[in-house]
Amino acid sequence: MDRRTMLLLAAGMTAEAAATISDPWERLSRALTGPQALDDDTIERLEARTIGFHRLEYVLPARAIYQGLTTHINELSTLLQSGPSDRYRRRLAATAGEAATLASWIAWDLKQPGQSASFERVSALAAKESGHQIIQACTHAYKSYAVEGRAAYDAIRHAQQFLPAQGDDATRAWLLSREAEELAALGDRRAIEVMHQAQEAYGRARPHRERAWTRFLDPGRMAAFQLSTYVRLGDEHHVIEAGQTALSAVDQESDHKKAAIVYADIAQAQLQIGDIAEGITYARRALESAQRSESTWGIEHLATVEKTLAPHTDHAVRELLSDIAATRRNQGTSPA
């Protein structure tokens, strides 16, 4: 399925979720007719909708899907309260947990820390109820993006505690890639070996079949993780190769969140080798992509570029830094 088709279907799915219980006559009808009978088709539809929201998250602004996602969670809650059989209850709890951990991440992106924390608690409860403790691995992986330094590394290590001994290799590859990034940020060259482990796990993985949140993981995203790791280590040789691979995987028409991260890392790499002009060019692209996607993480990823450019006084640099600062103010974020 091409990206345009996926977006149209996902957008329709969001509208369906928003309409499901938004009309008062629909609520009353459900109340009068009693609990809905559950069957495999209904559960599969709800699971597919949760997957759809996860797919939407990495191509659309958070505000565009948050209402539909919370409505979807409300429907799952209603069905869980209707007394389903144990088999259906576990499946409903699992997909509710997958939806709740995404809602926690999106609420953070929308500067709603209280809502984010509440959804995080719910996702942990759903993980326990469903027997899918790996849901908490996703939750803590998301949390690692909201902090920096040792706290980010610790969040990733905590997330890894919820991995099973075998299987779930897509989640394993994601967590190892994040561990490599954070080790590199700490100046620890063990990051290279961890990145190799991530690639091995990715080679075994089936991202489009494993978990709702693993759909984002593709060769381009793995290249972006490598790029970020090598930039943080100052490894210019590998930066060039990883940067080319990551750029070739970015769809400039829709992958704005991914593009913001890739462009920011390439900008930092250019600055490290002393090419200020190219660094500014890619930083500007990163800023524009982050603005178009309204990505908090995209803006925060420019923090290192800001620090590197801070001593420079020429007009292009000052203008870029001013625009980044203005975007931060508009989004309500602070420099990392």
C-alpha cells in the first residue's frame, strides 16, 4: 500500500473513531440495547484501528489524531466494562494498552504532561491485565525521548527489562538503536557494538506483523538511528554513508517528522567538519520539517545544532537561531 492510500484510509479510520460515540443518539441507542456482542471480527477491527493510529502518528501532527485516539480508547473502555469473556478481555486489554501508550506519547507532544502521565499509568495496568508486559517497553522507550543524558539511557535500559527472552525483534531492534544513540551521546563507544546488535535484531524482525508500534521501523529509520549515533560519536566516515541512506529513504512530501530528525543530524555532522553553510542549509530544512509536522521532538533535536552555532555571529546563523527560538516559543518547548 502506498503512503497516500494509507493516509486516506487512516484518516477515514480516525473519522470513524470520532463518530463512533460522539453522537448522543448513538450513546443512548447503545445504552438501551445493552452490551454489544463481541466476536473475532469486532476485536480484529479494534486492533486494526489501534495499529492505524500508530501508523498515523509518524506522518501527521499529534493534534490531528489525538481526539480520534481518545475516542477509540473510550470505546475500548466501554467494551471492557461490558463483561467480555476472558479471551476477548485479554485482547481488548492488550489493544487498549497499545492505544494508551501512544496517547501518553502524543499528550506529551501536545504539552499535556498530566494527561500523558495518566495514560502511562493506564497502559501499565493494561499490560498487566492482558499479560503483554512488552507494552511497557514501548511506554518507556517513548519516555526516553522526553529526557536527555543519563536519564534517557536509563529509560531505555528500563524498557529493555520488559522484552521477552526471544521474539519481538522489531521492538528489540528499536530499543537497541535507542541505546546506541544514548550511549553515543554520553561519549561511550560501546554504542557501535550495540548498533551492530540492533542491526542483527532488525534482520530477524517483522516490524509490520509484530506490534502496533513497530510499523514505523524500516531500513530508512534504522539508517537514521545509525546516522544519529555516528554524529554523536563524531565518526565522519560513517556519517556520510548513513546520511545518504537516511536521506534516500525520506519522503519529502509526507515524512516530515522523520525528515526533521535526519536533517538535524546531517546539519550537526556538517558543522562538525566545519562546513557552516551546509550545516545551516540542513538545519533550515530540519526546522521547516519540524514546523510542518508540529513535532516537538523535531524541534528538540535541533538543540545540539543551536549550541554549536551559538558562538557564530553572521547574519544567516543569527536568523536561523532566531527562527528556531520563535518556533520553540510557539510550541511551548524549551531548549534541551
